[in-house]
Amino acid sequence: MSYFIKEEQIRFRHTDFAGIVFYPRFLEMLNDLVEDWFDEALDRPFSKIHETNGIPTVDLKVQFKNAARIGEILTKKLWVKELKSSSVVCGFHFVNQQEKTVLEGEVTLVNVAIAEDRKTIKAEAFNDEVKAKIEKFII
């Protein structure tokens, strides 16, 4: 079992007038981490998923622990806490270069099928191949 890990440098676009990361940018960084995990580790790039399916966030718990500033590099970790037939609960943890926790929490994602007319969605079980790939990240 392992973590999915990515690094991200804090850029000017991430910060507010006080020079620290504006909190909604952290949620964008989290979404980028999830998207990279699906693409790189699960071989399910969002560009393909969203032709017929989706992976909406249905629950999000976040704790902001320390400020992050322009130029810092964050290490972002994601792992699986619970896998159900059509949903996955992932833990996440962002740390700065001094190993201080910046952000942590958990996100619940649901695999959904999107109707051809794009007006309705419903939960759909992960297939066995995807479940096997997700299971590698259970900690």
C-alpha cells in the first residue's frame, strides 16, 4: 500500500494580498491532486472519464494548519481510507519544506454515470480493474 505524492510550487496566482495562499486555491490544488491520481495511477484521465462519467466530490473535510507562501514547495499526499462499490474516501496531507502540515483532511468521491442528455447522473460501481488499482492506495 502506498501514497500518491505530487509536489507543487506556490505561485503568485495562489496568493492573496497578505502574501499567503488564498484558501480556495488549496481546494484547487486538492482537485489537481485527485485529477493527477486518476490520470497517473488509475489510468482514468478526467478527459476520458467525463465523456460518459464523472467523479464528483460529495463530502469534504479540510483543516488549514499553517500558511503557505509564494515560492514554497508543498508535498501533497493522497491515500485511500475506504473503498466502497461506487465511492472512495481519500485522506490528504500537504506539508511544506520544513515538514509542517499546511492542509489535511478527507474527500469522498463518487463514480457516477452521466445520461447522454447530460441532465441526470447516478452512482455507478467502479469496475474490477479500477477497484484493483484503487486498492493499492489503501492505508
